[in-house]
Amino acid sequence: MEVSPMSNRVAYALLLVFLLIGFGLGYMTKGGEGVTTVTKTETVTSAVSQATGLSGEVYIGALLPLTGPLGSFAENDMVVLKLAEKDVNDWLEQIGAKWRVKVLFEDTALDPKQALDKVQALHSRGVKIFIGPMASSEVKEVKGYADANKLLMISQSSTSPALAIPNDMIYRFCPPDEFQGAASARATFDLGVRYVVAVWRGDAWGDGLVDSYERAFTKLLGDSGEKGEVLGKGNGKGIRYDPDTKEFTTIASQLANIVKELVREHGADKVGVYYAGFGEYVQFVAAASQYEVLWKVRWIGSDGTALLGDIQTNEKAAKFSYETKFISPMFGTPSPLQERIASEVKRQLGRLPESYAYASYDALWLVAVALNMVDEYDPVSVAKVLPSLTQRWYGATGVFKLNENGDRAFSDYMFWMVVPSDGKYEWKLAGGYSYETGSVTWTDEFLKLIGRK
């Protein structure tokens, strides 16, 4: 059932009352060092003017890779952030606030240097709070500037464990990749694969994710006593490619040779490919699909490919993904708000949004509630409020809390697959991973696809 805008506003108004009662006069710091009393100054600087308390438009920067390999994710997030902006401003009007939120969008093109340039440009206009960047390589690039200038960055999708740092100005509303690595390793193991060739994007995100996956899969092998191996980063046997790679003929040939030998030794049902990349998967598959042996083994993806619009709309990539039973994980737990948000994205873009879009929605709401509480455009004050605020929050990404590093502390995962639908292809749910139990439950549709039902 779709939630009406009015019922949404009432729900969030009631939530704010609960939060204010729960907070009393203090808030928790990011590192959890204790409760600090909030002291408000009478005159504050907003993004547009100086006034007593917040008034007028308060700017929030949105750093999205609208062009580049994550373009479809960024388009989803833009739609959702515009929806969140409207919902927040409707709520602010209802409670009689004198200020409104205004999201300023900038294209980072998935280029770390361009991301930093955009941060600096928006900062020169008075922007001090940002949603994004999306990629860990971008976050890594802007982190020094953000910390030095006390700018608050809330990334909806940066997951590199290398950026899990306490007491900085970077918050991440998604879990670090230790959790995704464990989920994907368990799924791979449950599917009967014991020998995995890792192929990954050679940046902060890809390196960290493959490390996490290797550790988790190796532990599963050790616990089970079965033979197997990840040909990856740790042993130097995997395939790491430059993020700027546009043509994958050589890499696909290298992969085919490795897989062919593994299949000869262990059989196709024991061999899999773990792919950690973004939208360049489409170009990679164009080359990989030329090798028959690569159609015969299981493929496991990452959150960089889950629900990616470029895959479902590319005939060759979609067909290859369907035939190889390619599955990709995305963090998240269903929540009532997701239906309304997903409906808006599907109406405008014709596809389902990824979980990062839901995290963007929550990020703007949480920033708005925090700003209303501290009543000043001060990123440091907002940052101090966020850890306690998230513990009392139930939004588009469900219930969550931040750990000592300012990252989402834990999460379940959903696995997605590409299937034919009315002459086209669409993403469908294949299964779910429980963080609490460490197990995967597959949907009947996926079990039928792989011949287990």
C-alpha cells in the first residue's frame, strides 16, 4: 500500500517528537565518548545568510557520478533526493520552521579529482554538508579537505574498509565490505563453488572488497575441511584491472585460460568467477561472452552491479547474466517506505532503485532533523547528533545504527538476478543473507533457475 504524503509527514513529525524527548539536552559524539551538552549560539551562518536560528534555504550538496560507470545509480539517487527534498520541506512547513532544505546536485563522473573539485566549488558557495560521494575512491580523495574544513560528508555507498576511520567528518550509511564479503562468500559456498577466480576493479573499493571476500571464503573452506581456493589478491593469482579500462579483450582471454584449466581439473560446477566492478561489467561481458567456458561456470557479482540499469537494458550483458545465473548482493532490509520510493523511481526511470538510493533518502531526512534540533548550519554539531539520532530512526533502510567509525554497524543483504520479462530483462530477488545467522535463503524462482527445485 502506498503511503500518502500527509501520513508520511505526520509520521516523521511524531518521530521528531520522540527523538527530542529521547535526546533531552544532550547528544552522543561520533566516537561514543559520552554526552555533550548542546550550546547554541544566537547568530549562525547558514548557506545563504546570517540569522538567529535557521531561516531561508539551507544548502545540501549532492555529489553523484551522473556520468560514468555508476550513472544509473546516480540517476536513481537524484530522483530519490528530489523526493526526499519535497517530503522534508513539506514536513518543515507543517511544523512551522522558518527554513527549507535545498539540494544542489553536482556530477563527479566517478572521477576522484573531479569529486574534490566539486566539493571545493560548493564549499566556496557556503555549502558545508554533503550527501556523497558514492565511490570509495572519491571519498578517499575528498576526505582530507573535508576533515581540514570541518565539512560533513555522508556517503550512501562507500564501503571500503580502508575508510573505516573514527573521529573524522566522513559518515557512511552503508556497511563496510567485511559484511558484503561474508555474504557473497557464503552464497558462493552454498552454490557448490569451491574454486573462485576473482576479477576486480583496481581501486580502494575493489581492493578492499576482494580482500574481505577472500578472507571469508577461505574461512568457510577451513571450517568445512573441503579443498578449494580463491585465485585473488592475496595469492596474486586473480585479475586486477585499471578502473579506466575500456576494452577487456586481453583480460577476458586471461580469465578464460584460468577458468578452462580449473574446469578441466575440478569440473564446471566447482568453478566460479567473482566479479567486483561497476558499469564496465557491460564492456567486460562483451569480451567474456566470446569464450564458451565462461558461460559454463557460476558468476557472483557485488553491490557495484546489483540492480544496475545498464545491465538489464543491454541485451548481451543481460543474456549472459541470466545464462550464468549471475547474482549480485545489495545491503538492506525491507521497510514500508521503500514501496513509495521505488514507485517514484520506476515511474520516472522504469527500473527499481538500489539500496543506496534509500540510504540517500534517509541521509537527507536525518540531516534535516539534526539541523532542526541544533538550529544552526554547523556540520560539526550535526555530525555529533547523528550517531544517537540513527539509533532512534526507522526510515527507508529500516533500523540501523552507526559504529565508532561513523559507518553502518551491520546489515543483511539481498541477492539479485537478471531474468527475462516481456521480451526484456529485469532484476528479481534471488535470495537473502542474514547477518545474524550467517546463512542464505534462496527464493523459489532462483532455486528453479539453478535446477534445485
